[in-house]
Amino acid sequence: MKQLLFFSLLIFSHSLLAQSTFTDCTAAFLNSKMIVEKYDNLSKCKVSLNAKGSLAVSTVELSADKAKAINNIPFSIAIKDQKTGTIKLSFKDVFPNIDIQNVLTKCKKGDTIVLLTSSDQYALPHNEIKVE
């Protein structure tokens, strides 16, 4: 009987924890400006090969006319090669922010920067940035 109660509680607690994934909206920011033009399902992120400044992934407060970065979250970076489609983890570190030129030196025009969060607490729907 104790085992049945234990397993019932274990299953119930797991189902409660499973519901808390992707609870915080996040976005990529370059110099405190959200990279994606509009926070919707259709918009894409893009950045110039000559861009300068600090790249960060932050929780975001959205209103009708602006997006405000609240707190930076740790993220990793991979680069997707345009020609082969290969995705390579470009940095072994996790960053709260990084100089975008450090990333762009590993890219060619047409490649895609892929941002990876380290927690399933954070939803990052615009996680790919096309390099132009």
C-alpha cells in the first residue's frame, strides 16, 4: 500500500513539474534592441555580417509598440552552415551576452546563428538569426 501511494505521488508530482516548461518568453537583442522585427510566428531574425555590439538573450516584456529586455539569460551559440546545413556548436561556453563580432567572425554570408537556451523554462521562438 505504501508503494502504491509513493508511486501515485511520484506520478502526480511529475505531471505538475511537466506543466512548467517554456513559461518565460525570451528574445534575442542586439544593443538592447530586439532583433526580430515583430514577435509573431511569421517574423524572422537577420543581422548584417558587419553588425557591432552586444548580443544577448533576455526575458522580454512586450507591449503594442515596443519590446523591453528584462533579464539576460544564459545561452549557447551554434552556427548553421548555409551550404551543408550542418549545425556546429561554435562556443563551448554559456554566455549572458557576447560581442556579436566574436560570433560573426565564424560566419559567412548566408549562414545562420542558432541560439540555444540552457533551460526549458525559457521559450525562444526566434532562435535563428540569418547572416546577411
